[in-house]
Amino acid sequence: GAPRRAGATPRTALPADAAADVDYLVTDSLDLDARPPVVDALRNPRDGLAAALLAVAARVSLANFVGEYSDGYVRLEVLAVVLGALSAAAAAAQCATGYLLSPNRRRGVVDDRTVTAFAGAYSLAVSWLALRASEACPPSLAAADPACAVLAIAVFAYGALAPPLTLAGAYGPDAPPLSPTETLRARGLVAIGALGAVFIPDCIAFGLGGADWWDRVSDLHAAQRTLESSTSLFALFATEASMVAHRVGKTGAAPFSTIVPAFVIVCFALAVAPCGAALYWLGDDISFFSFYRD
């Protein structure tokens, strides 16, 4: 069985409708003797979407590692965006119905419903940015730049601020204090929020400059569309992987003390390393900062 804390009573994982006072999002599941299989933990219908999106993520990562930026890569971008939008819709439906969400209301962004809603909004925001930057962007989407940019900035700003505010206890005296497990989860969300904040300048540029600005950038830097679309997708993939880990942890299939380090490895494989590879292959035809002024 899993390592057990001194003096802990052996437990088995509880079903989703078990008493609300046993919540692995709050207490973790280190002292469980019998864990449900990971496959059983991922019984949420949206996990089918997650599996499909992460399979596309693996293919996109491979393409970046080998420098394969063909028409097929653009089709992969579009497929990832569609799956990301569907995942966001599934998150919204889950929040509206409460399906498989913890009934315990917790502090700030570690609350199950709150983090699920945020992940859905974040996925939709980076999906918009990925398609907007892509060669496959339809003209009708470009026409909505100001409104889409404002909404995406709001999501990214929330993602950057909510985790540190949660850790700082800035949610009023009635909010329950963070448990050690919730503190660990909130610290993991700080990284995702910081990654999202990187996209705020892109959103501002699209909101103010629109299609005219982006067309000029694309003419001056031939690979800028590919790079900006890809980096947005990397954020989408990391978010989807984090929510799969979240759902595995809350069922007791694995403790968060194991899940968080494992997620760091997955995030590196699906986001950090392919981003470095993209910069290597596309470096001669991109701009890092000057394109905001083009």
C-alpha cells in the first residue's frame, strides 16, 4: 500500500457521493491502503475530451521537436483549438450542474468549482489566442479582436492574481484556512497563472492593433504565426494535464504529493521542452519583443 502517516487509520477510497467531510482535495489520500484504478477515477465524460486533446498535444510536441511545420501542423492547431473549446464547454456544463464536484466550499481558487470554472475559461482564452495567431484564423474571428482580447485579459489576470491571493489568505474571515494539501495545490496553480500572464501583451496588441497589425507582423516575421499559435497551445495542453491530475487526486487514485511532481514532468514534456524546440527551429524568422511595435 501507499506510505502511511504515523498513527493514521487505513482507509479505502470513497465513492463520489460519500460524506462531504472526507475530501481528498483538502486532506490528500496518503494513508489510503486501497486506491481506485486511475481509469476508474477518470469516469467524467470530459476525460474523453482530455484524452483526445493530450494525444494531439503529444503529436504537436513531436512536430516541434523535429521542426515539422507543414500544412499538417496547421490542421493539428485547429484540431487542438476545437478540442480546447469543447473542454471549456464541458467545464462550464460541469460547473452549472455540479456533476462530480466537491460539495465543500473552500478558499479562493482551490475550491473545486472555482478551479474547474477557471480552467475552462483559461482553456477557452488560450484556444482563442492560438486560433487568432494561426494561419487558419477565419476573418470573422479577427473582427472580434477587441471583445475577445478584453475577455482573455480578464482570465489571464485572474489566473495570475488568484493563486497568490489564495495563499495569502485574502478571502475574508469566513473562508476556511488552507490545509497543507490545498497549499500545495495553490502553489502549483501559481505557475499556470504566471504562464497565462505572459499572453497579456499579445491580447493587448490584438485588441488595439487587430488584423492590420498582425498582417504586418506576419509579413516581417514569417514564422511568428506558428510560434504564437504554438505557445498558446502549449499553455492549453498544460492546463488540460493539470485538470486530469486534479480529478485523479480528488478520487484518491494518487496522492497530490505524488501528482504535483508528476505534473511538472508532464508539463515540461508537453509545454516547456517543445517551446524551446520551436524557438530553435523558428528562431531566424521570429521576433521576441519588437513585433509588438511593428
